[in-house]
Amino acid sequence: MSATRAAAAVNRFGLGAMPGELAAAGDPRGTLHAQLRRRPDLSPFAGLPDSLEILETQNEYRLQRRQMRDRKPATPSPAGAADRNAAAEDDIERNPMQQAIRRAAGDDLALRYRIAATTDMPFVERLVRFWSNHFAISIDKNQNRLLAAPMEREAIRPHVLGNFADLLTAVETHPGMLLYLDNAASVGDDSMLVRRLARRDSKRRLGLNENLAREVLELHTLGVDGGYAQQDVIELARAITGWSTPLPREMQQGQARSAFVFRAGAHEPGARTVLGKRYAEGGEAQGRAVLRDLAMHPATARHLGFKLARHFVADAPPPALVDAMAAAYLRSGGALTALYGAMIDHEASWSADARKFKTPEDFVISTMRAGGLRLDRQPRVLLRLLTSLGQPTFTPRSPAGFPDTAADWASGDALRKRLQAAAALAGQVQGRGKPFDLAVEALGAEAVQGAFADALRRAGSPQEGFALLFSSPAFQWRV
């Protein structure tokens, strides 16, 4: 039983075993708790540009791009406008700033996977990725194409072992979220800015955007059945009007001091009532006060407990486990370590029925850890692989994030693609000994028995055996 629980601590709560990790697991619960007592290491990200630098670089690049498009040739081109446009596009693609932006984005993503493949805090790293998906934004929206990875390292990593209210506020005020859900352009209908434009008879129309407020209530805190109404969405949206990002002219003139900007002139004045509680006018502080109360709502505690239990324990987690997690969260005042600790300590988390089917990203990362693969050295290849498997990095189909149940990832076509990926990845394994031995290192001796063990021993080549391991049901499940 202890060996089975050690495998669960490493493979289900963690990211998959590296050679030697299972043997060092010791007390499974103690191993996980010990990770929660360590401070998240943010030093690997120190050399990467922060969100304000990224916004400024993007703004400067857009300005250069406009200038290139507007540039007229000294002599008329006989080929006409089409050739001139094509030449301008070529210049844009060769722009050193554009190339630097792409390199920086590639470095950011490569580091993310390098850490996942080598970390000695895999439970905490999985928690980072859980919250990154809980607060999902997508890079397929051009405005925040480069801000998903920075949001994870700036808003989520520093707070992953802290208080949920701080995590929630850090995410909702991050430019990645503000731009993704259009709050950066949300303006109170009775704000000073709207009144000023009306006096000028401007044709420009500004107004309230409810996107971020709706997702805060539906996805980030209370949950879809959390007891809020449409009027609560509207009132929260009004409370967070003015939460924005620097304007292009502010960045061009060097006036931007932060990637988050509160614009008092765009804020809807007056008191707000959310879930029956009145919040006095307070500018930026009004929205922050609402978020703090949402973080401590009982529906939020249950919603977070359910999603964490579903991610770590089972697609349909036991209600008693969810109840225990929610109660511990509320008793602690919203401490995330209390939420995680209640999950670790509950016996249902170590049941024989506790198992999760790996998402494509889980599959690839666990293969990297088991096989010592450095796919991060070729980030474009890695990203193409994840896209082909159905989970393109930071590109969920909706703000709800990527799905988290076996039914979403175990279709026939998806499994066929995994078999192909397993064979390709197996060909890159070097210096890992015999397939049988690696299987025991990765899954534990109890999982490598019978026909599976015989097939690994009889493999015609190491690569054939590694492919069998990576494609096996035992490897596809976090057990």
C-alpha cells in the first residue's frame, strides 16, 4: 500500500516520476506537505520581460509596422500595389523587433516546460498549471498573444501557496485577463469620460463590458450554480470599470509605470450592490473589496474544492472530500495551503478508485520526466506536438479552460495520435537503460506486472520497449 501511495504522490499529485523520484518519495503525504512549506522559486524567470515591457514592445512594434505599411517607394513599381504590399510584409517579417518578440515568447514557453520536466516540486508545479487553466486566457486573441505565460509567472506563481483572495486579485488586475475579457475598454455609462464625450457630441461610443465580471462569478469564484443573478454581473462590471492597461500614447511618452492602470475617469460612480451586500463608492478599492468577499463566499469554497478534487483525485470526486476541503478553506480564511492540505489528508484522495486520465500536456511532460527528454530545446517542435495532440499551449476554446475529464481526451482519434507520439518520443530516449527498468522507475513495481512486464522484457529494441511503455494504459493514467 505504501508503494502504491508513493506512486500516487508522484504520478497523480505530481507530474510523473523521474528516475529515482519514486524511491525517494518516502511518506507520500509528508512529501506533498513538505512541498507546500517551501516558497515558490521565481528566480528562473528573473531574466524575462515583465508585462509592461511586453506591452511597450508590442506598441512600438505596431508603430513600426504602421510606418512600414505607409511607406511609399521612391519610384512607382510596375508590378503595382500588390507587389508593394508584399514587399512591406517581407520587411515586417524581417523586422528585428518582431524577431526579438518571437524569441522572447519562445524562451518564456521553453522555460515553462523545462521547469515542469526537471522540478523537484512537481506537486506545486501541477498546482500552478491547475490555476493557470482555472483562470484561462487564450493566446489566439491577438491583444494578449504574449501575455498568457507572463500572467502565469507574475500573477499565479507568486500566490499559488498564499491566500486565494490575493491570487484572485492578482489575476483579475493582470493585463492578460483585462485584455482577454475586454475589461480594459469597459467604461461606466455615467462616468466622467462618457459625460465629457457627450458634451463634445462625439460619435464615439463607449460603454460597460460585462465579460470579465461574468467570468469572475461563473468560473473564477462562485461557479455557475453559485447563486448570483444577472444584476450581480452588471454591478460587479460597474465596480471594476476603469481597471485597464496603459494607452499607446502613455507608453510612447514613457508615462506608463505599471501594466495595470486604474482610470478614475472611466469608473462608474456610486455605490454597488453585489450578492446583497452594498459597497460604497471607493474608486479602484470598490472592485477589490467585492473580490475579497467573493473569495470567502461558501459557494466559492465548494467550487474551488470540487475543481481541485476533480483534477487531482477523480472525474467525479467524492462529495465528502469536497465538503472537507471547502470547510478547511473557510476556517483558514481562504488559505490555499489549507485547501490543498485537506485534500492530501483525506482518505478518499488515496482510494483505489482515485485515478485521472492524462491530458496531452500531462502525457508529454511525464514522458519528458521519465525519458529525460529536453523537448524545451526545440519549443516550436514541442508546441506543434501539443497542438497535434489537441491541447495547444495557452489556447483553450473558451474562458472555461481545457476540460479535465477522461471523456474529453480519450476518443479513438486522440488515442491513435498518442500512439504515434509515443513512438516518436521513444526514439529520443537516450541512456535510460532497459525499458522494463525504466517502467518500474516511472510507474512503480506494482504497476509493471504480468503481460505488460513480459512485453517490455521481450521488446525487439529499447526504442520499441520505450514506445510500449509510453503508450501503455498504465502510463496514460495518473494513478
